[in-house]
Amino acid sequence: MTKNTINLEDQIKIKLRSEKQKEYGNFEINFNLLAMLWSVILKDNLHADIKPHQVAQCMVMLKMLRTTEKYKQDSYLDASIYLDMAKELHKKI
């Protein structure tokens, strides 16, 4: 992969992340809310609350599951963005 390709991919990720934030709001706030909601739903199956970075990890799994049906480039790109978010959130712990 050339440096230009990496830069292009990073630019695409930044643009998509910005568009998703406009559409859905701040991912950190949303993942915190999802962590609380999933903890309520899964409370009988968990020994501790879900952390926000684990929400991002679950979203990656969702996107990867979607790739088992039909090729869609967007699913791989979304999974990559969720991994970046998980890393960002996990570093804070």
C-alpha cells in the first residue's frame, strides 16, 4: 500500500466519521448510552457493566457479521472506523 492510499483511506474515514456524527451525534456519548442500555438488557448475563469501548467492539462484530452475506465495501470501512473508536475509548481507561 502506498502512502497516498493510506492518506486517502484516512481522509475517507475522517469524512465518513464526520457525516455519521452529524447524522447520529457524538459517538462517545452514544456508546456510553448504549453501554448502559445493553447492561440493562444483558444484566442477568453479565457480572459487570459494559464499557463504551466494548460497545464499539460489538459494532465491529455486527459489521463483520454483515460481511458474511454479501460483499459491501461500506461494511469493512465502518468496521475499521468502529475499531478506531474502540481504540480511542479504550486508551482512556
